[in-house]
Amino acid sequence: MTRHFLRDDDISPAEQTAILDLAVELKKDRFQTKPLAGPQTVAVIFDKSSTRTRVSFAVGIADLGGIPLIISTASSQLGGKETASDTARVLERQVAAIVWRTYAQSGLEEMAEGTRVPVVNALSDDFHPCQLLADFLTIREHRGALAGLTVAFLGDGASNMAQSYLLAGATAGMNVRVASPAEYSPAASVVADAAARAAETGGSVTVVTDPAAAAAGADVIVTDTWVSMGKEDEKAERVKTFGGYQVDQALMARAKPDALFLHCLPADRGYEVEASVIDGPQSVIWDEAENRLHAQKALLVWLFEQNAEGAAA
Ligand code: CP
Ligand code: NVA
């Protein structure tokens, strides 16, 4: 069975640690391993806009000795013109892996079912697991171990970032708190899956509506845009509903004095976060953005190793 990375709990706690350990090694010397030498090609497909994901996958694939093939859905046959499954069967004859940023998680599942090469979720409406690897590499760099830390995500609890924090944080043995308006709570099934993971790792998951309660004593404060891609038509209503969830100095003051601030970017200063916080001393957003490169390279190397072992078995 081909290993894919469609959501944060597709990897076990030990596998998450192994990928992050590898990312640390690859960050020390970017050009030390060339599993894509040949060179082999990796398809990186975008149904939605991107700066960080596009650049970090392109650079990372090149670092690994391969060629990134960046495909915009609008100029391809995907997206209503051809199914994900048929696209997968075409691509697997020519590329080493498929990385896809899309809307529905079910599209990624269809792509993965249709192909022998690994499929990586580069953001869907439900999850952003590559971002979480980068976030956790960043937190490890600044705080050491992840297990036992308390992380509070404030804002859109039904978003890809909040839901990935629940799954990835529980996998890492963290105490994950999500604070969002009740109508933007994370999906019950995601909370249940995260709680099951947390029971294995000693972590915990808590979903609340009060941002101050979520932030109290936290080691890490995280937020994200209130208007995720695909929700632009709801902007006015969302800005009104999320108004009380802005990460400002008062909110940061409720967390530990040395709490880190993370944001996957792009950010709307003055909305989900005050400029003085995101541009202040507790913010580690530039390390976080750089770490997309190192974390995703580790993920790709790990996936190629897993799938080579699977093929040999
Ligand atoms: N954080 C992130 O995924 O950024 P991009 O949308 O620029 O890829
Ligand atoms: N939640 C955001 C993340 C962007 C990287 C979105 O989906 O637009």
C-alpha cells in the first residue's frame, strides 16, 4: 500500500517525530541527499493561490535533485474537465509524487486511491498538514520538545489550520485548545479523531468559545485568516463574527510571558492579529515560513523511503 500524506494523522506519533528529526538534519545541509536524482519530476498542482507552498515545494524538490512541475488547475484538464482519479493514473506513469492544493478533501482521497505514487495534501478546505510540520519544527527549535506544551488556536475553528492543529498537536502529545465562535467549531469527527490520538500520546484537545480561556497560560498562540480561500463571499459576516478573536497584546498577556506567536501567513494585520503582535518579539513567523522548505523535504524523503520499503516487502 502506498503511503500518502493527506491529513496530519496519516502518520503515527513516532513517524511525526522521525520526519521532524530528519527536517532538522536537512536544514543543516540542504543538499546532502538527492533521492530525486535522475532527475525525477514531482507534480505540484494548485487549484488555489499560493506563495509559500509553491516556492518551498519547488525549491525543496530541486534541492533533492528533482524537477518540480508546477501545474495551475486553470490551465490543466483537472477541475471539472477530468477526474482526479484519471489525472492520477496519467501522472503516476511519469512523476515520483503528486502534491496538490485543492478544495475538497475527498478529491485528495480520490487522487490517492487512483495512484501508486505518494500524494501530499498541500492544503485542502479541511487540513493543511505540511504547514503543521513546519510549525512543529519551528516550535521545537524555540522550545525543544513538543509533548506537554499547550497550544491555543484562536479564530476559525472549522478551518484547515485549526483542524490540522487538533490532529497534529494530539499526535505530538500537546494540549491543543481551539477557541472559535460556536458556529465555526471544528468538525465533530475531527475532534473525536484528535481526542483518540491524544489518548495514545498523553495530549489533550479542548474546544471552547472563549479566546481568553484558551490563551490562559499557553506556550504557543496561533491564529490564521478569518477568510480562508473559497470563503471570500462571506468576508463581511466573518469579520463581524470573529471580531472578539483578534490576537492582540491583551490576549498575548494571558499566555505565558515567553509564549510564541505563529501564523501560517498570509496575514491580515488589524483583523485576526494586531501588527504589534505579529511583528513583535514573540512572533516566529519568518522561521515558520522558512521551515516549510525543510519540513516538506523531510516529508518527501520519508515518503520515498516508506514506499521503497513497501515495494520491496
Ligand atoms: N502558509 C501557506 O500555505 O502559504 P501560501 O498560501 O502562500 O502557500
Ligand atoms: N486557512 C487559510 C490558509 C492559507 C495558507 C486558507 O485556507 O486560505
